[in-house]
Amino acid sequence: MALVLGPTNQLILHWIDFNGKHSTTEFWIASSEVDPESGAALALSAACQAVSNSFLFNVEIKIYAVETTPGTPATGPYDRSADKLACVFRGSDGSPVTIQIGGPLQTVIASNRINGKPGAGDFTDFVEAFKNGALTAEGRTIVSLARSYRRRPPNRRQQ
């Protein structure tokens, strides 16, 4: 993979109105802006809150990268992005973390075509990378894979 940082970062303001409805406002800011409590992020947040009756409850800055040498998607029995490998991990506080990977390899699905296959080499590497690099929403470490299974869209033929 050859990832290159994007030229800008995305500033997302999350709002709640009087009725409890959520909305967002999005801006592009300089790539040097990484702190929501300073610079353009703070100025835009304060200016927007000053002209809104909604409550600004979350300020998010997204830093993104672009793949400069993209690969070619392969074909296989689960090659559609609608087919998913769903993985449920457990945090050190017991909380579940669920993620889905689209178009899973056949080698990470068990022979019953339903469950994940944690013993597969690439799948084992993925689980270890997730445990070592990801956190729960509360900032706790990921300690284990609880289960994995294949999800298919409900209206697909050839189940």
C-alpha cells in the first residue's frame, strides 16, 4: 500500500436541535489543522454556534489518506461488497466492538459458509492487527475476538 495524506482535513460539527434530531455541518480545513480546540476548527465551531439555536455537541476532524497505487478487485464466491465478514471483538471492559469487512476472501470463511475461520493465516493477522491497533469507543484495549460470521444481503439468490 502506498498511502498519501490528503491536502485538507474534514471538520464535522455534530448538532442536536430542540426536538432531539441530529444533524451535521461539514467544512474542509488546512491539513495542518488537527486540534478541534484551536485555529480554524475552533473559529468555525464558535461562529456556527453563535448563529444556531441547535446545540453543538461534537467537533470531529477527519484526516484521510489516498491510495496512490490501487489494486484490482478479485472475484470469488463472496466478492460483492454487500457480502460481509462480521467480526465481534471484546474490549477489556467487556464491551462489544463490531466491524464488517466487505467482499471477504473464501479462505476466511469456514466450510459451513456461515462462520468465520479464525485459524486462517490472513484472518489471524487481521485479528492481531485489530487487537494491537484499535480501541473501543471508550478508549479500552481490544482483548479478543468473540465471534465472526458471514452476512449476506437478505434478497440475494444462491444462498
